[in-house]
Amino acid sequence: MAPHRAKQLFACTMALGLWGACASAASIKPEALPDWVGTWQNQGAPENNDLFDGSTGEPHGCTATRQPCREHPPYNAEWEAKYTTNLARSLAGTMPDPLTKCYPRQTPGNMRTPETIEFVARPEMTLIFVEDGNHVRRIYTDGRKHRTGKGAFLSFNGDSTGHWDGDTLVVETTNVLGEQMLDRSGAMVSSKAVFSERIRRAGPKTMEDVITITDPTSLTRPWIVHRLYKKVDGDIYDYACSENNRAKVDAQGTTHLLKTDGQILK
């Protein structure tokens, strides 16, 4: 074995404590990975609008910022009632969307960001940079298992592990902070949800993410959502919510967007 190769494996083993995981990552050559270079943005209405599941949007082609508008997750009765309550709050302009409070949207709601995203595929992990909220998903492909015990805490992005199936990245994400809004219509799932994804480049200017949500707490069956992204010019931008916080909540609890001069955007 070449000295530099042995050094890489030793460093990986010391960092992870998992020889099998390191060997798995080391067996994939960077040049064998698909080309995902570029800046990507969610495609627009009607099939892939700003609802998390635009394909079930009602009315067809509606957007969450143009109420009334809803999607149709396969909720059980309890969670359909929660969603109905959120829809009413959204219609009234009082939806407690996490983005309004400068919190990042959790996985997989961050995959329907209206802003741009960037994929960086490496043998040991794939990074997904999300402009809206300025946070990063880390999908580990080094053979490790999901965290257990005290390490299995809930977080916005959750715990993502995956593997390559040809040119498709197969991902499973657990331990996501539940009951956060997937979109501005108020759709959400519980912290017991497991998210499976198949991410691939579907064409020269198209990326695809097929998301399957399994949640025994909120859903009666798996919820399958297709997201498509088009390649756009330019780079992903910096995003600092504290410097761009232009959402004002008035005394009645209604959220208003402000123009650069501080006046309410009508």
C-alpha cells in the first residue's frame, strides 16, 4: 500500500474508530462519483411549487403564499386536524413558521427551499448546502450506522447515512426534530418519522430527489414526494437571517414583510 494511502486510512480509523467504515469510504474513488457540480434551484409551479408536496396541491398550481392552498399528506385523523388548524393560521397570516423566527427549516423541508442549494459529493460523505437559513446537511457514506444512545439526539437536519447505488445516492435520515413546519402551509410530521431519499442527476440541467416519509405517529401510509431542481447560473449566496430579518409581527399576531425602507410590503 502506498504510504499516503495508508496514512489516510489510519487517520480515518483514528477519527471514526471504525475500520470497516473507513475501508468502505476509501474503496470509492472521487472520480467515480457523479458530477453534481453547480447551483441548483427548485423548479416552479405547478408540479413543484413551494408546497412541500406540490403534486397534491389544491387548487392545482397554488402556492403556500397564495391562500387558500393546501396539500394532501396521508395524515391520520389527529394530524389532519393539526394541519387544518395550521392552514387556518396560515390563512390568517399568523403561522409560526420557523423561518420567521430565523430558525432553519428541518430535513426534509429544507429540500424544498425556494433559494438555491449546492451538492458536494465525496467518498466519505455528501454535503448539501442550503442557502435559505445557511445550513449544511451531512450524509455519511463511510459505512457508519445511525447514532444510538446519548448520541441519538434530535436536531434540525437529523442523522443521515447513505450509500451509492450506481449514480444514485440512497439516504436514510432519522432523529429529526419533529413538529416543525415543512412549508408555509403548516404541513409537519413527528420526531418518529424516518426519511428515505434517492438523489440523482436526472439530466444535464435537472437533479431529482425522491423522498419517502414513514411516520407511524402522523401518517397512515408512506408519503412519497418528488422534488426537482434545475441548474441555474451563479453561486450560492451567503444568508444571515439576523441581517435580513425583515419579518415584523404586529400586535394582532400577523406577520408582515418589510421593504428596505422599513415600510410594510403590500
